[in-house]
Amino acid sequence: MTVIVRELDLSKADSYTITNFDLLRRALKREKKYRKDLLYRGFNGEHISKLLAEGQDNFEEYLSCASNEEINDEFPVEDFCTFDIFSYALDYENPAVAVFDSRQFHYITYGMYEFKNPKNKLEALVAVYRLKR
């Protein structure tokens, strides 16, 4: 399966009536990519070509990801039960979000997942969103 990189324009967010995260969530829902069987990862968009070639944007043994129930647009200090993939992505000059099939991973611990089939990581990749501000 070929994964197409979609660009998501965040310039319409005003942070009051609509946030950057609202726009991302709407795009995910519209494309039926906001589901319980998927995982989300914010990352540096400069590594999109590596992600598309290898199925992983980094060299770590595990991926930090979150389910749709765990992701949040804000990270309350007192609540470590949410995983702020979105703000993490926006820390980069070229933010991006990857969507993965959770069935292709072993759950390790909160926010940490390991590929079931490390030799075919691309099998797990569902979608990639380049976030434009």
C-alpha cells in the first residue's frame, strides 16, 4: 500500500473557537483515520522520506505513539494519562503526524510500542500529515 503525504493547513486556527488540534482531528475524522485501532505519532517532518522508505522516522527501538483516546491538544501537568503528540510535533519547524495500524504493534508501556514485524515496518504505516502553519 502506498501512503500519500497529505498537507494540512493550520492557518485557520485561532486558538479560541478552533485550535490546531481541532483541525487535525477533523481531517482525521473526515478521512476515517480517527479510530480506536490506530496510533498517532508526532514527529519532525524533515524525516518524512525516511518514514516512507523504512516505516519509522527515528532509530529508536520503540515508537512513542498514542491512541485516539490518549491524544490531547494540551498536556495538563497534573494529568500524565494524556499523550501530547500534537504539541510535540509542533515543536519542530516542519511538524508532521504519522498514523499507524495498532494491530502491527506490541504495547510495551504507556506511550511506547514495538513493531510486531520489524522487518516490514511499512506495513503498519496508514497515513502521514504534514502540518502547515
